[in-house]
Amino acid sequence: RKEVEQDPGPFNVPEGATVAFNCTYSNSASQSFFWYRQDCRKEPKLLMSVYSSGNEDGRFTAQLNRASQYISLLIRDSKLSDSATYLCVVTGSSYKLIFGSGTRLLVRP
Amino acid sequence: EPEVTQTPSHQVTQMGQEVILRCVPISNHLYFYWYRQILGQKVEFLVSFYNNEISEKSEIFDDQFSVERPDGSNFTLKIRSTKLEDSAMYFCASSAGTGTEAFFGQGTRLTVV
């Protein structure tokens, strides 16, 4: 089983749509969870950390379910600029970051 | 806003040559990392570094690779004898503490010919 699994997509949605991404992780000892975004041929950029109680940052909402080892990201009112690859990231042993393969989002006009 | 900087942005080298990729982490960060991303593939962990020593390395990080913090600001990745399969984007990252978010440099695109 992969350490971090994501649906590769692409998710192709119109502007203004709500879209949700899911991620599962295999290591129950993982302590920290993040969503990063990556534009084509650029570095990963932190989008938001994910907390057990769930958290929201503007149009973005992240949820964590430790029992199911599942993380989600909800994007409301999608913008063209949201088009990117969204990376689910968890910490492993010695707190290194382990990346999923990413979910590609395309927002069309 | 503090950022991680990497040089060069692009390096082309012949197979068998040594390359050194350079990084300046965020100044008050204590944990440093190198990751790589082969075109079209996921970001892969190479090595983590804390308190002037390697804290963890992956299977990719074999004897051809080494890291160094030669002074108080730079963090380098050396590949001694490059192979074609080393062609990738190499990202340096730093974080303030264990389990906290890491911030990435813009990457060095290494092309081995």
C-alpha cells in the first residue's frame, strides 16, 4: 500500500464550482498533515495545515479523520487561478514529509 | 517574507561529473531537507539534516550523494558521479521544528546528458 494515496484526476470544473479532494495515508503514527499546491514545474507551496478539528482558510476547508486515516480538501467558489496540482502531505518517521502523487485540478471559464 | 533560495536554477552536466546544488534555508529554521521530483512523478524525500548531521536518508540517497552545511547559511547537496537517471528537479526545504510545515525553494533543474 502506498504511504499517501490520492486520486490523480484531473478534476475539470467550471468557475464557481465546489470541488473536493481526498487522500488516505498508511502510517497511523503520522502526526502532521498538510495540503500543498504545485504549479507546473514550480516548487510545492503550503496551502494549509490540517488539524484534527478541521480548519478553514477562506474558500478552503481541510478535514482529518484519524480513525480512517483520511484527509480531505474542499475548495468552494473555484477560481481559474486554483488550477494546479494539490499535494496531500503527511509526516513520517523523523518528521520527514511524505508526498502523495497529487490531484490535478483544472478550472475552466 | 523569508524564503528558501536555491542556485543554480538550471544545471546541465555530463554523465560522471560532480555537481553541487546550493540552498540558503530560512534563517531561523533548524531542519533542512532535500527532495527531488523526476518529471511527471511525485516529490520524493532524499535526506533530512538537523544539528549538523543527517537525521534520515532514503534509499535513493546512496553513496553518490552527500550533504553539507559549510557555514551558518548554506546547505549543499553534492552528487559525486552523476547518472542519466539523476535528471530531475531538486528542491531544498527548511522548517522551524519537527512536524511543522516546510518551505521549499524554487528548485534546481538538473539535466544529465
